[in-house]
Amino acid sequence: MVSMKTLSGAAASTAAPAAPAPSGSGAGPVSTTAGLPSPGAGLPAIALLQSSSLPTLVQAELERMIVSGELQPGAKLTEMTLAAHLGVSRGPLREAFRMLEEAGLVRTEKNRGVFVRDVPLDEAMEIFDLRAAMDELVGRQLAQRITPAQLKEVRAMVDAMERAVKASDLRSYHLLNLQFHDRLVEMAGNRKLTALYRKLIKELSLFRRMNLAHLAEGGQLPQSAGEHRAIVKAIACGDGQAAGRAMFDHVMESKARMVSQQVGKH
């Protein structure tokens, strides 16, 4: 059973995107009963919280499970199972489902229930296009305002990504990649843009046909890491136009790699 500490931590952890678990294009719906502890394993600590805060905490924990891949696209969210797992009644759970639907992470089907969304290819491409425009703005702004401490921080992230490439550690690279881009957006200081960016990244995690393996195909992992190094170099030089273009081009290259991967499957 999930503890109050776990649910409270989930509320903070979902601010920045988590790395989705690798999944192939053939992955089918996943039952929410798999891997969950048996219900009734003690009184839940979350019951000590005021009921008004429960929907937000439940929503945050379910969002974490969706974005991380614990609940995969197509999975049915069964009220009874999740209520027992989280130690809450169905009321807060239903409110959490409503919030997740507004966030674009689940869909409700009449007389069938609530399911984790599966983002199709055309929608994923639209998200990439929007992300590219946002990242270009971020690059332009950071070239003018990034601090030495922030520059040191993002350089360290790129160093870590390059070490992950050498170690062929796809999982670590993917997580670092998400953290790198999220941090750049956050450093730009536009709260509305940051919130929208994170929403888009969470939706993109539902694109089930994306997986980590495609980055290693054709030497694309070093290429991606090199693009990150070029972004930081342009920002450090204070060249807003070059930094914006580097970030825009990087997203469009990622989009092209994704499309190439899909074409190769058909």
C-alpha cells in the first residue's frame, strides 16, 4: 500500500518529467493489478491528510506511474484496485481521473471506464513542432541571461550524457536528456512556458512507439549528445540567434529520427 510519504513525494516528482520505461510498438494494455501490493495491508497513512488534498496527491501519484511507464498506454485504470493500492476511497480517485483527463494523460470511455491515453504518430509530430518553437525561444532568452553557475550545471549534464553514451547506458542517457531540456526551460524563467512544456513532454511519453533503442541505431546516440553540446556552446557564447536555432534544430532532428524509426517498421 502506498504511504503518505510516497504520495506527497509524487506531488513534487511530477513537476519535472520522469523517464518513461522502454516499450515496443506491440505492447498491449497493461492491467493495473500487476505488481501491486495486496489490499488491506494496514491502515494507510494518507488517511491522516485532509480529504481536500487527497485528489491532488492521488493525481500526482497516478501521473508518476503513467509517465514512468508503470501504467502503459492502453492500460485500464480500475477504481477498486487503485483505491486499495493507494489507500483512498473512490471519490478522490475519480476526481484524480478528471484532472488526469484534463492534463491529456487519460481518456474516459462511456460504459467502459478510464484508460491511459495512447498518443498516435500524428499527434506526437504536432507536439514536436510546438516544442521546437518553444525551445527556440528558450535558447534565445538563455543566451542573454544564463548565469555562470547555471552554465556550469548544464555543462555537467552534457558531460554526464556523453559518459552514458560511452557506456551504452540508454536508460541513463534518456533520463539525463529529459532533465537537461527541462532545466533549460526552467532557467528561462517563464512559468507559463515551463508548465506548458512539461505538459507536452508528459503527453509525448504516451507515444508508445517511441523507445530508447532507436537512439542507438545508426550511431544516433552520439549525434544526439553532440547536439546538446552545440546547444550549450551557443548559449555560452551569448549568441541568441545561434542558440535558438541550435535548440530548434535539435528538436526537429529528434522528430526526424522518430519518423524514420516509424517508417522503418512498416
